Amino acid sequence: MAEFVHPDIEDAMRNPTAGSSMTVILVLEKEATAGVETAVSGMDRVSHRRTFDAGMVLVEASGDRLGELCDLSGVKSISPEGEMAILA
């Protein structure tokens, strides 16, 4: 599980709204980018939007898939776009 899950993500996981989606930033451990991109590409209702050089991936996901993103190996934190938390 991610070390940090933003409170808005936690709320969306506890109270998913049918048909809702959220754009999130995944902050990754070193060398985890390729594995996370591969995992995300195989998930329904999840779209990889962009990968940043600093080990971050921008993803659009339906609310019911957020928990699976948190559980991906190599994910350090998950935050809504615009409210990113970076863990050292």
C-alpha cells in the first residue's frame, strides 16, 4: 500500500460514486516507473495520461479503481492532481 494516501483519495475509496473518475498523481519509488505503467495499462477504467521524469505518473481512474492504484508495487503516494505530496 502507498505510504501516503491523500484524504480526498481515501474519501473517494470509502464512498465511491458510480461513474465518477479522478485524475491522480502517483509518486513512485526509484525504478518502479515501467512496472507501474505496465500495470496501469492493463487496468479497466484507468488511463495513463503522462509520465514525468521525477518518478511520477499522472493517471485518470474511476473511483472504484483507486484502491488498486494504492496497492501497486512501487507506489509511494497517491494524491489528486494539483495536490501532490512528495515523500523523500
